[in-house]
Amino acid sequence: MPNLAQLLTSKPSTEYQRVFQLCRDIANELGEVDGVYVVGGVVRDLILDREPGDIDLSVVGDAKVFAETLANRMGASNPVESQFLTYKIVIKNLDGLSEIDVVNARSETYAGPAALPDITPGSIDDDLKRRDFTINSMAISLNDSDWGTLFDPTNGFADTMRKRIKVHHDESYVVDPTRIFRTVRYAVRLGYSIDSRTIELISHTLDNIGRLSGARIRHEFELMLTEPNRVDILKKSEDLGLLAAISPSLRVGAKALQVLESQAEDGSISSEMTDLLAIATFGLNEDEAKQVVLRFDGPGDWGESILGNAALSKLVAVLDEPNIKPSEVAEILQPIPLASINAYIAAGPPLPRRDRMTDYITRIRFIQPEISGTDLLAEGIPEGPVIGKLMDVVRRAKLDGTVSTKQEELDLAKSRLPGFLTS
């Protein structure tokens, strides 16, 4: 096996080099630890001379004791433990490095398609072979005895050089369908091609996406939308049939892709998921929107902008009326999520409705009467639903410019009181 010790000491920053040396020292000291390896993306990045991301470590032996010792040596808080023998160390005040993930080297078995894995401690080869792609299945030893030795049981080095995404075996997408999403993300993120056999396996296993829970699908779609190259990821997902596998009603139109791309380029793109969802699903009709939201099975407000797009499309033509009043614009748009309105402004046709929506977003929705319910009570108006009705009348008048002072608002409310009391 080749030795890449020079990569550990010359390629990464001094912060990374310090972590690698600490791992070497701790592995040499702890009797509970048989081996420590840096694994995954960091190895690939070092080979490609790219800036590495957060560090992933695989420990043969007691990963918990190792992680606690490493965190203590680095002055970090105790690691956060997950159910999968994984320990996360959060790093503060260290340039370029925010987290270190420490896992027990292990093998994984699956009770069935799309099931969560059953974990058994294992060797470094076991740990590498259970990973998703060959390019992520390399490790460099941080042990004193074989420092810098590359472990590459699936020929990931060659696939890295060929810039190729390849899974390990034909059942890879069956046992874990979320790997299809990761295939697309990695291919676009790294600018790699997808191995022809891997593409064939994707096409044969897309039905397994239906076995995933709404929560897992939702998480994967959110990852798509938050990637810098989200447009290319969505396009490739469409080409591979992945979007349709999520839901036959899920499609991302050309205009939505254009808006996402242009906003990313000019820096105006929102980081809010409701805004990204609203743009990505712009153009879905009511039935499609309902089916998509049902499939994602999110919390109550998660799909509101998706449904809001469809609700707005049914009402929006009224906003083109030349004599429509600001109060009428507010009445139409107030129930619609702001994310859906902003999506229509960005992706909708250049008709008068867009100007009305922009006016609503920037001005109309902020206009409020000077008076309050307390002022009406002070004028002797009886407490009850009538107060809310009168305030609505005053607000509409304020929006339409028929009242402009506090006294005019009070006079209007009192003039309308008899009608409300007798209705």
C-alpha cells in the first residue's frame, strides 16, 4: 500500500497537522485503541490538493475514549454521541476547522431496503467497505507504526484520479436509497462523472425511494436546495428520474431554475427554506402541490409556501384589474405566505400583478391605523367583536387614502358604529 505521509505534513494547514499529530500521540498512548485513521472526504481532498473540510476519523477500538481524550487535548467540550457509535467534537476558534467526527470502525447490515443500519465494531477495511462511494472509502493511517499508509480496499484512488463516482456493489442503493441523492450531489459538487454501471443501478432502484420516510426525503431535498450548485443538482436529479421518484407531481420548471441561478449569481438568493421551496415548486398546480407536500410529510408550516404558490395562482389575475384598490390587494394577498408572493414576483409574468405584489410586500402590508382598540373603548364604543370590525374598516380606509389623520380615523369609526350595532 502506498504511503502518503508527506500529504499529512505538507498539504494541510498547521491546524490540521496539529490534529493529525495529536491523533498519532493519543493512539500511541491509549491501550483501548488499536488504530486511528483519517477517512473519507479529507483523504480525497488531500490527494487532489484541495482545501480539506471537517475531519472524519475512524477508530479501531474504543472510539468514545479516544474522542473524549482528543476533545480534552484540544480544549473542546465533551463530544456529542449519536446512536451510531459516532462522536462529534465541536471546535471553536480554529481557522478552517469547525468539527471532528470520530466513529468506531464498523461493519453495517440492513434488515431490509431503506432500513437504518445495524452496527457491529470491525476493522478499518470493514469500515471503508460499508461507505457509499469508492472515492469516499480511503483512509490514511495516523498510527505511529504505519503513519501515512493509504488503505484503499475499493480502488478509490483510481476513481479519484478518473473523476468518477462509483458505488461498491449492486445492492448499494437497495440497502440505502439516500445514496442516490448523495451520488448526484457529489457528482455536481466535484465535477465528476457517474460510472455507467452506477447510473444503471440508479435506474433499477429508483422505486426504493418510495420506501424512505417523509423526514428522510425532506432532509435530502433540503440539502439539494442549499447546495451552491443547486440548479445543476436539480437538473441532474430530473434527468435521472429522481424528482419523479420522490413524487410524480414534483417538477422544477425552467423559469424556477432560471430564477434560482440568477439569484445565486447576484447574491440575492435567500437562505430560508420556505423561500427556496417556493421558487423550486413555482408552477405546480393545486393537486400537484398537495401531493408533493403530502409526500414530504413535514411539520405544519414546512409546505405552506408550496401550497401558497398554488393558492396564489388561482387569485392572481384579479390583481391586473386597473381600478383595484390597495385594500383589495391586501385582502387578496394577506392569507398568502410571503415566500409565495416573492416567488411570483421573481418568476411570474411581467404583468401589472407583479407591481401590485411588490407594492404589497414593500408598503401596503406595513400600513396600520394610528388608532387602536383602546382608543375606540375610550370613545365609549362597547367592548366586543364590533371593535375588530371597526378597526378593519379604518384600516381599509387608511390603505385607500380616504383617511389620513387619527381624528379622521376616529370619526370614521364612530360614523360606522350604528350600522354595526344594528346588524
